[in-house]
Amino acid sequence: MLTLALVSEMMAGAFGVHWLISGGLRVRFRGAAYPGDRLETVGTVTKAESDGEVNRVTCNVSVLNADTAEQILSGTATVRIAAKPE
């Protein structure tokens, strides 16, 4: 479960308070991390939509073992950001 916290920390760093208020994760654990493993979080924006009031950003996220490139966790993250008034 600590590996999931790494993804949340990455998203909070990218989206700040918007992630804390409206962020969501849908992930699958694919492997195990052990003490001493070096882990790397990866996130890529795959979709950005707006309905005029709210922007919704979808990202593919994963956690990799930095030494073996084994995927420990993968999934999607979504965050809603209020559109700025013009």
C-alpha cells in the first residue's frame, strides 16, 4: 500500500490542492516492493476535457522498480480542476 502513496504524492505535487479535493485513483498491484528497492513513479497525461466549468485531467500512472524495470503498480488517476472565469 505504501507504493500507492507514492502515486498520490506525485499527483499532489503536480496538481496541488485540486488533487487533495477531487483526485481519484483506479490501480492494480502487479508486483511487490521490498525494503531496499528503489522505486520510480511515472505519470503521463492522457486526456484533458473541459465542460466550461470544470477541467478533468486523466493520467496513466505507474510505479516501477528502478533497478529491474518491473512494474509494481499501474492504473489511472483523475483530477477535476475548476475552470478559470474569463
